[in-house]
Amino acid sequence: MGGFVHEVQLAPSRVAACVPRIPFKLGQPKKQIVPKTVERDFEREYGKLQQLEDQTKKLQKDMKKSTDADVAMSKSAVKISSDLLSNPLCEQDPKFLEMVMALDTAMKRMDSFNQEKVNQIQKTVIEPLKKFSSVFPSLNMAVKKREQTLQDYKRLQSKVEKYEEKEKTGPVLAKLHQAREELRPVKEDFEAKNKQLLEEMPKFYSSRIDYFKPSFESLIRAQVVYYTEMHKIFGDLTEQIAEPGLTDEQREKENEAKLSELRALSIVADD
């Protein structure tokens, strides 16, 4: 990623927030320090990385929510089948017990495959997203240091210009020389920081494709394997519990008839 990724980490900031607070108004130099085209290029490249940072964090958060929901769903399904097994109904109806046992087996198989899928996604998708996000604080710190150096550069350039405009007396020339000596290392420092960021930010942005491609391929494979197994599991379950000759509509009518019989009992009849 280049030099700036090794900077000390800082909470993410934005271009406007990178400019340090100045307690008094500094004189602005008349000389154009950074060409407008260069500044536009810088803001464009950094803006793309800010968007990438936001998207990476959002994707990481959404993937975590998705896996948490998957785990909760499969655990709930296992609990339901387990509760049914302990229901007194199963003791009285061997056929019903057989169906619930088949359901319980299917739910446990589903939970097992789901956990494998979640572990795979955690390892190959969520963790890489988290590691990628951890690089942005270093980038933001590098940008902040560049902005701080730019402010120093402007301040010292303005100081030089002030002495250049004065009458060239001995003391003024001495101060002008001193101001130029102070300006030179700051100018060189800014130009080095600016050049490094302008070169490395596009490289960093371009690296996202090669970095994330294996993760998304792994995500797709994990989903394919999981849903292939689910098709098998629920196909087997359907064969075990299906009652031939009854459609969904017929089952619904049968349930309504039995419910009507229950409602006819005096203990549930309306007063």
C-alpha cells in the first residue's frame, strides 16, 4: 500500500476536518502554492477513498447482521423441533412422533451446515473486511499531516512575501534570509507528502478489486454449498412426512373441520 499505511493510526477524518484549528487569522500568501488542478486531483482521489471506507464499514456491518440472523434462525428451528419432541402429543401418536423426529434430524443437519457456512463467511469475508478497514486511520493521518504541513507552508510563504515587499534594508534582508531558510524544509516536506499521497492513493483504491475478489468468491461458494445441502435435507424430509393424496387445500379444510369440532365443545363455547 505504500508509506502512508504505516503512519500512527487515528480516528477517520474528512478533508475539511484535516485542517488544524488556528487561533488567529494567518496571512494568506499571494503566490499560488498548490495549483488548483493538483488540489482537485487530490480531493477527488481522497474522496474516492472516503467513499470506499464508508462502503467497507457498511458491508462489514451488514455481513455481521446477516450471519447473526442466520445463526439465530437455525438455532430457533432446532429448539422448535426439540420442544415438539418433548410435547405429550408425540407420546400418544407414534406416526406424529416419527414425523417430528424426522423434522428434528433435518433441523440439526441444517444447523450444522449453517454453522459451517457462517464460520466460512466470518473467516473469508468479515475478517478481511475488518483488516481492510483498519488501514484507513493511517491514510487519514497521512492526509491530516499533509494539511498541517500545507498550513505551515502558507504561513511561512506569506512571511517571506511580507519581507520581500519591504524596503531592502539590512535588518529586512536578514529577516528575509531567515524566513526563506525556515520556508525551504517545510516546502520540501509538503511537496514530498503531497507527491506520495497523489501517487499512492490511486494505487490503494485500485487494490480493492484484487483484495476483495477472493472474499466474494468464497461468499458465493459458501452460499451455493449451503443451499445445495438444504435442498437435499428438505427433499429427504418431504419424502418422510408427506401424506400422498392430500393437497394443501384439502389439509386446510381438514384442519378447519377439526377446529370447528373443538369450538363446539361446551368448555370453549361462547357464553
